[in-house]
Amino acid sequence: MSRKKCVIIGIVFIFLTAIVYCFFNLGNYLVVKDNLEKADAIVVFSGDNGPRTEMGGDLLKKGYGKYLILSGGKVYDDVTMAELMKNHAINLGVDENLIILDRKSESTSDNAKYTKDIIVKNNFKSVIVVTSDYHTRRSKLAMEKALEGVKINDEDVIVQVYPSNDKEFSTKWWTSGSSVLIVISEYLKLIGYWIKGYI
């Protein structure tokens, strides 16, 4: 076999290997789990039926934050997701006086935008964002983007992120229909957010 053919075969092999590697790691890439340090506040983005709030409340009780920010807009009439999350958190034993609500957010970009306002108002220097595992990368990028240029006592706000488990999602995403749909949707949203400048 000629040297040229060997080189071509080698390049094709590396290319195919890279494609296979990327394919099997699409789910893993979406999940970010920081090694947590204590923060001024724990932020929970709305979008599920309870696990995110439960994780946020648990981290608060463990002393990882001083306040719990719950971010979620209108569900129907005058009821907001933030208020439903608050009720859930209180039922879990979270002190109502430690809860701060954002009742306006209708999307992840809104979550980041209105949480930023709360961070600035309260001079929070650091936050831990809690959301579903597949949603962590986009949420952290959006929160960091919203906080670009924001200084608290001349320092950048530190953003950490921590996942709550979503039963519909697996990092082995090809094994279930719900995971396939979540992965496709999340990557499309990442692309959309990048185009719009939200991340």
C-alpha cells in the first residue's frame, strides 16, 4: 500500500473515530457539575415539577448559600411558577425569609436576566445555579453572559452550577426516546441562544 493511501486511511479513521466519540458524548457535554464552594445565594431556574427546587433547598440547608432565589414566570392568571416553587420549598422546610422570587421569567434567558437584577440589588458576589442536568450548560452560559460587566465591590460575580436529576434524561441519550428529544432540543436551543447573543 502506498504512503498516500495509508495517510488517507489514517485521516478517515481519525475522522470517523471523532464522529463516534462526539455522538456518544452529546449528552455528557450538556451536563455541568461544578465542585461547589459556598455562595451568597442559590438560584433555581423553573422548568420541571419539583426536583430543581428540592435540590436548591437541600443545598441551602447544607449551608452552600444564604438565600434561595426562585425564578419562574406566570403559569396561569395571577399564579407564577416562582410562587409554586416557593410553596414547595417551604413545605420542604426552607425558611420563607430566605426566599427571594423572580416572578417575570418566561425562558432561560429571562431567568438569567432577572436573576442578575436580584444579584445586583442584593450585592451578591456569588451564586449557585440549580437546574435539570441537561439544562446546566446553557443555564451557566446564559447566567455568565447576563452578568458580563457586572461588578460587586469591584469583583466579577462567581457563577457555579449544580444539576438536579431529570428522570426523562440520560447521558446515554440514544437509549431512550425522551432523551433523544431532549438532546436535539437542547442543542437547537444552544445554537439559537448563541445566534441571539444570550450565551
